[in-house]
Amino acid sequence: MKWKNARKRQIPVLIYLLFITLVTGAFWAVNASTDTKATSSYTEVKGSRGDVYAVKDINALERPYNYIIGTTTNPLIEIFGILAALGTVGFGLMHGLGRYVANRKLKKQLEEVGSEYIYTRFTRIWHWMNAITIIGLLITGFQMHYSGAEYIDGKIHHFLGYALIIEYLFFLAYSIATRDIKQFIPAAWEFTEGLIKQGKFYAIGIFKGEEHPYHMVREHRLNPLQKPAYFSIMFGLVPMILITGLTLMRPDLMSFLVNWIGGQENMKYVFYLHLISAFGVLAFLLGHLYLATTGDTVKQHYEVMVTGFHRVYKYNQNK
Ligand code: HEM
Ligand code: HEM
């Protein structure tokens, strides 16, 4: 079958592109840390309970620089962030359990009638590299946040941060140049009728084995709920985390922004935005992993993001 061969062809290309990005990112990170006196040097500082933290060499920056890795925080962000993440997991578990129980009683008859090529090689490779980079940033970011910064984690976080910026620029260039960006913009009817139908399907229809209201086709691959969700992630949350991350890492490069917020003494607000976005990305990712299982079959959407081919099913009567 077509999609099976396609899958085999992707692996070397994926490995190659991952390699190129890592090498480019490493090169850039090393250069960035040697050509500036500012942000890449760390000193050890004792915290209130005697823990030793690695913090930015704040002496190399204009004072006061009021953001210290792993020690700056805000309880409200913490509470809402953790609740958002737990809430998403809870929703996925409950909804998934409901589907499992409902589906055991149903005799959902699906007949595979063909396949359609949906995701170009570029999008698939971009997607998986982006996923790996973001998972790495989540791990190193939250590790710094909850256990105080280890020197090495700061470095890995910075390196992955540069990689994410490069990947995002590729995504932007591709989406605009190929007009693929249109896929993410909902039409007026999708905000009303579309969202209601899709919402009803997730709330009720999916438990009855009903057919999806909107199917994936090449010219229109995202449903009315995915469009605004992916749009706000790719053009809201991700740019926010990139800009705030770059400002924390290289305030010298982003001095226009630092001046705009009133100077280095307000740096902790940039960090707050970075942390809020980090919790946002975490909640998105958890929801995304679950919602991607809600295709005609559990693995259908995962498969299309790997092979590019979407299996098309015909729904026969449920009895
Ligand atoms: C999905 C993407 C990202 C996530 C989830 C994330 C998460 C985090 C978290 C949780 C912290 C908190 C550490 C603390 O408590 O002090 C942090 C700090 C930081 N992040 Fe990110 N981050 C992301 C992307 C980026 C990017 C793209 C950059 C740079 C371009 C970046 C640069 C930084 C810097 C400079 C810090 C301050 C600590 C340090 O200097 O190492 N981050 N990040
Ligand atoms: C291990 C982590 C991830 C897995 C397993 C995963 C899985 C998938 C799957 C199966 C799809 C295609 C079907 C669908 O839309 O449901 C998809 C699409 C998508 N994912 Fe992910 N994803 C991951 C991480 C991420 C991350 C971190 C982001 C961005 C912050 C992201 C952004 C997107 C976008 C924008 C699409 C739509 C692509 C398009 O139609 O152009 N994914 N993902």
C-alpha cells in the first residue's frame, strides 16, 4: 500500500533534518555565548534555605536585574498553571474512558475505502522536530523552575530555545509562501455553526459512534475547532514564548522591548509571561495528545502526521 512505502521514505529525511537543525542550533548557541558579555555566564548564589543556585551573572548586566532562575515565581501563576494541566489530563481521562465504555457496546462498522495525501513532507518533518524541541524545553524549563537551575539545563534550554526560533521561522516562511496559512483561518460560518456541530460531536456524537461532522481533505484539513485552537497556539502562544524567552536570554538583543517595559527592573514580568506561556504550552500539549486520538480510529491522526496519508473510512449503520 502507498502509505506504507511513504512511511519508509520519511525516516532518513527526518533524521537528516533533525541533525541539520541540531548542528545549526549548536553552532549558533556556541557563537551566541562567546560573542556577548551579557547573559550566558552564571554565578552561584545561596538561596534562603541554604540551597545553591546557578544564576545569571547579574553583575554583567545593568542593575537592578530582578529575575533569578528558579527563584522568581508567583503563586497565582503556579496554581492556575498546575490546575490547567491537571484539568486537561482529567478531561482526557474521563472522555477517553467514556469512549472506551460506549464503544464496547456499539458495533461501529468502519470500512476503509481509500487514502488521501494530506500532510506534505515539510509539515510532517516540521511538526515532529517542533514536538521534540518543545518537549525538551518543557522538561528543562520546569526542571529549572522546580529544582533550581543546574548549569547544564540552562545551556540545553538555551540551545533548544534557539532551535525553536529557527523552526518557527521555517514554519512561518512555509505557511506564508505556500499560502498554507489559510488552512488555519476559520471562515465566519465555522465560528458559529461549525463550532456548535463539532462541539456537539465531541460531547455526544462520539459516544454514539456517529460519523465525524467534518472530514479531513487536502484543501480543508482542519475542523472548525482545530482551526482557532491551532491558530492561537501557532500565532499567539508560541511567538509569546519565543519573544519572552529571547528577552530573558539576550536582553541586549531585545533592548527595545526591555526599555519599553521600563528597564531591567521589570524583567520579572517578562519571566511571568514566559512561565504563563510555558504552562499554556504544557496544557495544550496534553490536550493535543488526547484529541489526536479522536479520529475515525484512535491511530488515524497519528498515522497521517507520520506518513502524510489519511485513511478514508465509510461509516456503515450502527446497530
Ligand atoms: C515551549 C517552549 C518553552 C518552555 C515550555 C519554556 C519553559 C521555561 C520555564 C518553565 C522556565 C522557568 C525557569 C525558572 O523558573 O526560572 C524558563 C526559563 C527560561 N527560558 Fe524558557 N521555555 C520555552 C522556550 C524558550 C525559548 C524559545 C527561549 C529562548 C529563545 C527560552 C529561554 C529561557 C530563558 C533564557 C529562561 C531563563 C532561565 C535561563 O536563563 O536559562 N525559553 N523557560
Ligand atoms: C509528542 C508530541 C505531539 C504529538 C504526538 C502530536 C500529534 C499530532 C497529530 C497526530 C496531529 C495531526 C492530527 C490532528 O490535528 O489531530 C498533529 C497536528 C498538529 N500539531 Fe501536534 N503533536 C505533538 C506536539 C505538538 C506541539 C508541541 C505543537 C505546537 C506547539 C503541535 C502543533 C500541531 C499543529 C499546529 C498541528 C496541525 C498541523 C496542520 O494541520 O498544519 N504539536 N499533532
